[in-house]
Amino acid sequence: MFEYDFMVNAFAASGIVAVLAGVVGFFLVMRQQTFAGHALSHVGFTGATGAVLVGLSPIWGLVGFTLAAALGMGALGERLHGRDVAIGMILSVSLGCGLLFLHFYTAYATQVTALLFGNVLGVSTDMLKVLALLGVGSLLALGAIMRPLIFASLQPELAEAKGVSLRLVSMLFLAVVAIAVAECTQIVGVLLVFTLMVGPAAAAQNLTTRLFGGIVCAAALALAQAWLGVTLAYYTDWPTSFWITTLAAVAYLFSLAVRRMRR
């Protein structure tokens, strides 16, 4: 299957996105902000369809809108917790606006379907370069805020007393999450972002209690699920997103079984 350029691009793109999603998702689960991350994907859908409407590439609409929404959510700081209803409304309205934009320009219905469910087999060489650039930049940014992020996540009161700005940390982290969400959308789509962002991270936290071991485990699980999903899609002709989602569910159920056996 590696004789085909589109398969090589698919493996490279899914690998880049999976590693980023696994690492970022680990902190997203640890900080209990998974619903906020899911809302960002729907905001990104609005941005992508809006960009298509004005003749721009969907990826830049995704990145722009998710970044703006992430900074807004991050500005709420600790007040973001317990705002499920407000976030849910933002999520619904964003998806509705995206469908409205599609109504005005139905010629790009195929692109929008790819946004909703992903199309890793359609990643071009130019898109691969964009994903690599955004992925490396996001990991470097996450590494730069790693220490205050861990401190603020595990001991927020003590971190604030030591002079750590919880609001700034939250804004910077959610900005990184926004980039990861935009990249995940290219692989599994808006509706299945949880597959790579949350599934491997949740499984990793069931398998190990060590922080850095959990980060590595989450990235490894996401990478394995992405690559195995692409392989199974090639040989079965079933959707890649279906396989990645199924593998994520199997890995999580396995991690639950392992966790129960240790008790």
C-alpha cells in the first residue's frame, strides 16, 4: 500500500496528528476540559465553512475560529468549569451557523462532509506540510508552558499563591488545544474529535499513574490507533474514521479491565 502517494501522505498526516492529539489530550482529560475541547471542534466547523464561503482554505478558517474561541474560553479561567450548558449552546449555535454557510454555497458539500467525518486519504502534500508545521509549533508551545501547566492542573490554589496566572495558563493551553482540534478534524472530522483527543488519553490514565509515562502512553496509543485504522481502511474499504473510533473504544475498554484487575 506504500506504493501509493496518498497512502504515504495518510500515514504521515495521521502520525503527526495522532502524536499531537495524544499529548494534548492527556492534559485535556487531566484538567477535565474535554467538553470544551469538543465545543472547539464545532466552532472550527463554522470557521471552515465560512472560509470556504469566501474562497479561503478550510484549514485556516478552522484554525482562526478555534483559536479565537479557545482564547475566549481560556479567559474564563476556573469559571469555565461548570459551564456545560453555556458551552453546549455555543456548540449547537456554531454547528447551526456552519450549516447556514453551507446553505449559501452548496458547491462545497463534499468538502464539508470531509470536515464532519474526516478524510485522511485525501490529504495533499501541501496540507501535510501545514499539518507538520502546526504540529511542531504546538508541541513546542506546549513544552514551553509544561511546568506551569502541570502545576496549575494539579495544585491550582498553590500555583496561584506562587504567582502562576491560572487564566494565562488556561488561555495558552486552550490555544494549543485549538490547533490540535483543527488538525484532528483533518483525520477523523469534527464529529469524532473525541476519538483521538480523549480516547487514548483516558486509556493511558487508566494504564499508568505516572505523569510522563501517561503522556508517552497516550501518544503511543493514539499513533497505533491512527496507523492501524488507516491500514484496516485500506484493506477493507471501510471508512478510516470508523476503524480509528472502534480501536479507540477497544483500547479504552481494555484499559478499564486492566485497572480493575489491579484493584
